[in-house]
Amino acid sequence: MKRLAARLSLAILLCASGSTFAAETCRFIEARAEREQCYQRQEAERAARQKANEIRQSQQKAYEPMTQEDAVVAKSLRGICRGC
């Protein structure tokens, strides 16, 4: 699991750093076919980043810290005598 997280973070880092450079260079390609291929690669990279972000967010949502109300209820239940 840690390896997967490390690989995803590395992939996101590489995509994020390369996409800014690629966005600037695609614009300056004069051949239409090559420019379109460059834009398609950028779109594929963007989709991969978005999917990785969605996976990361869904993993983060799996852990929900105890809310303040839950803490109050748990504290009140600890005071109840269960063996009486």
C-alpha cells in the first residue's frame, strides 16, 4: 500500500512538473498533426492526474475523525454503570 502511494505521488509530481512545460511547447509546434498529438497527450496526462486525485481523495474520506458530538456521546456513555 505504501509503495502504491509512493508511486502515485511520484507520478503526480512528474506529471505536474512536465505538464506546465508541455503546455507552453505544444502551442509553438507548427505542424498541425504534431500539435494535435501533443494536446492529446496533455489531455491523457490530465485525465490520469484527475483519476489519481479522485483515488487519493476517496482514500482520505475513508477515515473520518470523531466529531465533537460523537465525543460527547462517548463520554456520557462511559459514566453509565453497566454492571449494576
